[in-house]
Amino acid sequence: MMNMPDADHGLLVRWSPVNDRSPTGDRLQLYRVAGAQRELLTETRGGYLPGQWYKLAVTSTLEGVTVSIDNRQRLVAKDVTPWRGGIGLYTEGETIFDDVTVYGRGVGRDLLDEQHTVQLSARYQQDEKGMAEWAASANDWMPHPAVPALRLHRWDYFGDHRLSLTLTPAGDGGLEVVLNSDGKDAASGIRALLTQQGKTLACTLRHGGRTLVAKTLPALEAKTAYGVRLRREGNRVALELDGETILAASAPATGLRPAYKIEGAFMVSDVAVVGTQVIDETFADAPTDWLAEGTWMPTTRWSCSPQWSFLGGWSRGDAVLWHKQRFTGDQSFEVYLAPKMEYPRERRTYEYHFRDLGVTLCGDGHDPRGGYAAVYGLDGARTVLLRNGVEVAAAAGLSPSHAAGGHTAWYGVALHKRGARIEVAVDRKVVLTYTDPKPLDGGVPAVWTTDNGIAVARARLHFANPPTPRTDPQVALDSPWQPEWADIGRPLTLAFPGAMATSGKPVRLTVTPRAAPAGEGAPTVDGATVTLTPKVAGEHWYRIQATDGETVSPSYHLSLPVFNPALGRDDSRAVVLYRFDEGGGGVIHDRAAAGPAADLRIPDDATAEWLPGRGLALRGVNHIRSAGKVEKLLALAERRAATFEFWISAATIFPPSDWHGYLLTWEKPGDPARNLAVAQISSKVMLIPGGVPFIPRGRFHQDTLQSGALFSGYRTGLQHIVFTWDGRLTRCYLNGARVGERATPWKPDAWSPDAVLTLGNQLNPQPRNFDQYIYYLQVAPYILKDQGTGEHAFLGAFYLAAVHDRCLSDADVARHYQAGPGAK
């Protein structure tokens, strides 16, 4: 809504999705609104693709109204009234608006771009997480090879551009600002010289060894900041001082590199270069210039530092950002990206995320391995350059690494195309070169990874020729929710009602098996639904796409383990057993044969949600516990044998409660010593005996590690976690396999019969030491408000929790895993 003199009148821009088959669907329309009446002023065919970001701009003048999508004018209406008034946002369904801005007609957008560049640098460059690596503009400048005092920009700037800086004189001195240097000859390019001596400031524009124009001004005041800008527009070059043009001349562009130099008592700051043939994307705003494949959203890179957020993407297959424009000729594309610390349903722990960081030039807009694709850390082992999917250059052993300081590093991966020569650079160092006998002229840039999660901090694209908007048809595909596992013989059906093509042609679904056990058949397709009826247990992965016969949609990945419930479980010695199959209500029933039942009560104010079919998801700090003492667990002490077993799905391995949370505790009210507890500390799971403090960092952290049974391998997503005790050894199993054992005293003689069970938290808040207190002062403002309570909540879903008074064998644990969460 715009030009609203009041709440009932104004202009309405309405854009409907491309798959809307109603009379007003698949259109961009402009209406005049008066109360309940709408008058259509103009319209055009072409709706939006659901699930993608767009830049919608409406410009109103006395002459009329224009509507643009992604900087392309789509609607024009002349002599429109009302011609001024308020604005509003309007939606008829689920829509996200972001970065809404209103500009006046005379706003200097180029000045805003410069200010944005400077502010970005100042915002990030002091951060301890290494963001100065990509944000600080000083990193773009290097000593000129011939004259080290001359700072040369490392990028080529094509077309119109300008160099701006803030000059603060403290006395006599000189400033030289250069555009279009060739990067070799220090005297090349168009050079603006400001030389202050005494009471005068000599200003000169030089090119090719001769003076084009000169002027003498009064000296600049000491300790006063002045804005200096050297601007190229076509063949015209202008020198500006505090926004006023003081020199101008015509000069051809003989090079592509900006530079500057200071002498004497001159000081400069906020040096920035902005060009019309440059895209500098920091993703601080919605990514309206990109089309996404996979899941992309604002998210954290470091789960342990949630105060910083970035654009992140992940997928079982390819997670790709494709630009909405095509670029031809010489071009450079540099992206600062890094692995995400965690992402939903990941298949590996954090240290294995350091791989497959991809950047593409001249791509086809569908497969990121097309065109020229650089992959830093292919499979975590090497760096390669692909040409249309074929490896043409490689560097063995060149890969990002968690062990080598990768946790805080941002990796600058770049592709440079100059004619037939292709260069791959990592952190500004060229690591691969290739001369293409049949060079690709152009295509679509992309940022991507595969079977991984990444965060993207900055992407810069410099290009010799103006880009053209992509007009290639698109096919959209839904992203339906899928369960975390399937069972043999039980059909799993996914619906894709929104599959559609911008071409207007009918679409059909295709399914391609990517990884499935031998003997397994492919899922069946029936119209807009896909059904998997598994026959064989194991990991299953299928790629689902929609096609109109010519164009293919981004992929949807059905990836999940399949279990065999017919193998059954042995719960004959279960002391407590929770299946989480109630589907609703405030009670989790104890299904164990041993009595009395130790049902768990869910408070009315709990942030808990029953999941379809089975499972209980905990979204925050909860207090789910038994109504009274669970004395029957003392059978573990009598038999000197026990098993704690869980089927869970972790939403994060770094919960805000100090990166660790309890799965189950058996504690006496008011006694922090507890009987027993099972917990997680970031990527580790731990069995904590009575009397052992649970302190994740600080001076007493080693007490926790040395006194409990701690094992690595915990991650997000579905997991089977088992701890067994035979009276001497504690063994840990993850997903059916034993991962370690340790002689850990469980201290059964000290157990209290008055202890109660608590799920997903602890009963008694954990006392803190001084080291923890200092940590909370630093981090607590960015995390949960109840951080100070000392509680440690698990975030995720429970599908089964059981305690047995016997020690399950390796074979028992393997069978329980293979049977899956739904077995009985």
C-alpha cells in the first residue's frame, strides 16, 4: 500500500504466485483503493516463485507510478491519484517482509553505498571471530610493487567507479588518488594530487605524464576532516572535495586498479571504492538478488556465539545460491564463507564440516559444477577446478581444517576469469590456474556446498560487461516436512501440491535414488505425491525433482534411516520405559512392567510439543518430572547392573544453558549431589555418577571430565544413545556401535530412595564457581533470559527413554538400534 491519505484510500500493489490459477493469479497488479472498492489501473502477467526473495520497489512522482521487481520495471501508470500519502504492508497469506525503506526523490544513493561500505568495516573488523578478514577495507590494499608507499587495490574495477576517503591534515602534506592504474607503472592511470604547503592547497589532475587541469585553493584547516572523492563516469573524471567538484577533465581508462598515497602530515581513513560494475553482497539484508536451492535462512555460524548471525544454507544434496543475473566476459568472484558449526539433521560432527566450499562462475543456473567451479576442500582432502563438471586442475592436501584454527577462520575462495585464463585463489593466494582452449563466455555465479552446512559472510563480483537478468524458465517444488526415520513395510507419503513451472506447462515428479540398500525399490510417484514403502533397512537417500519436460526444479532430498521393528526389543528388565506415543496431554506414561509406574508430568506452561505419531519436542527450559520418588530404580544397585537408553533428536548440541543439557536425572529434591544423570556437553555424551559436579568450563571442568564417563560423537538429529554398567565398567554406544568404556564408580551405596526423575533438565540447579560467573557476565546477554537459574536444558525431541536393571550386551544394543525408535 502507498499514497494513503487515510486508512481507507490509496494505491495497492498486488503480486500473486505463479501457480495461482485464479482469475487474478500469476499477475502483478496496481489498484486504486477506496474503502472496499478496488479499481484496476494496470497489470502484467508473471507471478512470483514461492520460497524465494524478491526486491519490490514502487516509485511515485507527480507524473505517475512505476513498479519494479528486482530492479526491472514491470508496471507504469501515468497521472495516478492519490499521488502522496502513507505506506503500508499487505499480505493475503504467509509472507515475510524485510528491510522496508522509504527514500526521497533527491537522495544520493551513491553516498549511501559508500557509507554502507565504511560502516560495515567498522562494525565487524574488531570482532574476535576473525570477521576483519573479510570486512576491513584495509585488507583490500597492498603496497605497489614499484612504489611501496602507493597503496594499490587488489581488485580490478571495470566501468564507472569512484574512490572516496576522509582526509584529516595535521599540517603540510600530500595526497595522491589514482583510478585506472595498470598495477605496474606507478605513474599510470588518472591521478589526482592534492599538495598543501603553507597557506595553499595545489590540486592537479594528471594523465599520461601530463597535467589535464589544475587549481589552487586555500589550505585545509588542521585537524578537520574533509571528504575527498575521485570519480569516473564514462570518459569524464572529477575530483570532489566535501561534495563539491573542484577539478574535472576527460581521460580514457588505461587500467583497472585504484590506488592512493599520503605524504607528510596528511592522514586518511574510511577509504572505499564503489563501482557500477561491482556487486558487494554482505547479506545484511534479505538476499533478493539470489535464488536458493536447499535451506537458506539467517542463522548462526557459531552456535556457541549466538550474538552473530549470517546467511546460512544446508542440504543433504547441494545447498546453492544462484545469482538472478547472467554475466559475460572478464569477471572475478570472491566469497568469504565457512562451515556452520551445526545444522538440522547433520550426518557428521563439526570437525568434518570443513570441506566442500564451492564457488562457480559461468554456471548454467542448475548444476553448480557446471561452468567453472572451484571447490576448496573437495571431500575434505583437496582443492579442484571443474569445467562443466570435469576436473581440469587440482591441488592435493589443500583443504580447510578445524584443527588449524578453522573454528574462527573465514575462507576467501575466489575465481578470476580473464579471457581464457582461469585462476582459483584461496585467502588471496592463487592456488590453481587453467587456460581453457574453448573458454566459456558467461553464465550465472553461484555459492554452494554439498551434503554440508555453510555460512556466507560476503560475496563480491566484479564484471567487465553489464549483466542481463535471467529469463530462463523456473520450476518450483515444495519442501514438505519429513519424519526422522521410516520403518520397513510402513508407507511414507510426501505431497508436493505446489510443484509448478513458470512456463505454464504441466509438471511431473521424478525420483532418483542416490543411496539405498541393495534390493530396495525406488519410491513410487502418483501425481503430486511420492510414496516410499521400504523393504530393506539402512540409510536411504532419494532426490525428488519436478520438471516440465525442459526445465528441472531445485532438488528435494528424502534422506532418512529405515529400521526393522520386527526385530523387536527386549524390555523385560525395564525399570522405567517411556515411549512418547501419547500424542497429547500432560502425562508421559511409564510403560515398564515393573511397578509402581513412574509417570512424568508435563507442566501447563511447558514449552513442549507432541509430534505427529510419536515423540515429544522440548523447545526451551522445562520441568518435566515424576510426581514422587522413583524408588524402584534402586534395583540397579541391588543387581550391580544397569542400562540407560535413549532415542532422541537434538535440535542443537550447544544449548544456550552453557552448551550442555541433561537428558535424564535421578535426584533427591534439594540435594545437588544427585544419584545419577545422563547429559551432553557440546559434542559429547556423559554418564554422571552421584557427587560429580557438572561444570563445562573453568577451574573445576577437569573434575567433571575425570569423574564421569564422557564420550564423543553427539550431533544434531536422530541418535540412539546407550550407557551400560556391569558394576565396574561403563560402556557407551552411539547408533548401535560401542564407542568406548571406562571404569567409573557409580556409587550405588550413596543413592537416595527419595530421588525423583527429571526429563530434559535437572531438578536441582547447579551451583556455579567464579570462572563460570565471569563467563556468564560475558555471554549471558546473548542467550536465554533464564541463564542465571543454573538449569541445563536439553533442546530437541525424545522418542524413547528407558532404564533397565541389566547390562545390555553389544548384540542387544545393536538389535535395539536396528529395530528403531518404534519397535516394541
